[in-house]
Amino acid sequence: MFFRRKERSDPREGAWRELAERLELLRLDDAAEDALRAELAVDTGVVAELHALRRDGLPELLLFEHLRPNPARRGGDERRARVLLRSDDEICAVGWRAFPRSHPLMSSLQASRSGGTLAPTGDEAFDDAVGVVARDPGPAADCFKPPVREALLRLLADETVPDATVTCGGGQLAWRVHRQLEPPFTVLETVASRLLTVWAALRSSR
């Protein structure tokens, strides 16, 4: 008598389903994933597990993973979770990139990646914890009013939230984790909430 081995379900898929049910996220189709990949100008890999949070009066929130080939990993792919806020209105007049200043080389790496320079805000406690780079550092620093700095500290300098980079430009505000997240993905609920807080702070500070 032969027994068929029961296939194991992917824990990542189950974790995404649980997150979607808890936050009432809409699972988008393959066409939407391809469109987002083109919009983000992703050179390698694909967009996967694309979910949207849509509420009246709020910008659209997209939660997804960016998969890139990585031969060094056992699974073959590297997955980086992202949360993207899209607004019809401009979020900030100046583009910038913010990150936790946990490593002395991070500032130079982030600056070279964006073609910008460090933009100190004048708030010593904030500048020690969070680095900001922009092509126009002076105008960018002016955008970081106290509510914006407080919101970014909660998103980027909280040990309960994994290290990530926040980018802002035009009608987009995005969070991208530095290392692959493992299920469960409950931290993405916190990230989504705090990213919305950053958006609201930028909007009220304009």
C-alpha cells in the first residue's frame, strides 16, 4: 500500500493571508504586480504578494515583496518586504532618503545610491539616530519639522521594527526593509501605520 506524502504549505503564503485578513487588504493580480514592477523600475526580480489597503480619505498603501535571484541563499531568492504609500498629491516638495544611522558607512552608501549628500536637520538627537540624504540638502532639511522627525524616529529608530530605508519623492513614500523578513509578518502592520503617520506629518508641516 502506497501513501502519498502530504505537501507542506508555504508558511510565507499563510502569513500573508493572515495579514491580509487582519488588515482587510485586497490581494492584487499578476497584471498589477507587473505594472508596479515597471513603475518602480525594478531591474531584476519580480514583485510578489502584492496587497493593497484602500480607505476613503487616505492614500493607497501597497504591501508586497520584491524577489531577486540570490545564488548565495539556500532558497535561491532574496525577498525584501516593502510598504509603498501612493498619493495623487505631492507628498513633499523635495525628494529624500532616510535610514537608521546604525553603521558609520551607511551615510556614504545611501548618499552614493541616491546621488545626494547628507542633510542634517539641526536636531542633534534626531541626526544621531536617523540619517537623511538628498540632492538638495538645505530645502530637504526644512521639511523635517518636529512632527516629521518624531514620526520617522518611531519608524526607523525603534528596535522592534527591522532596519529599513524610507524614501520620499513626488506622490510616493516608501519603506524598504534591509534584510529578508521571516513570517509572521505582523511587523508590517506596525510599519504601515507608522508610514501613514509620517505622511500625515509631512502633509501638516507643508
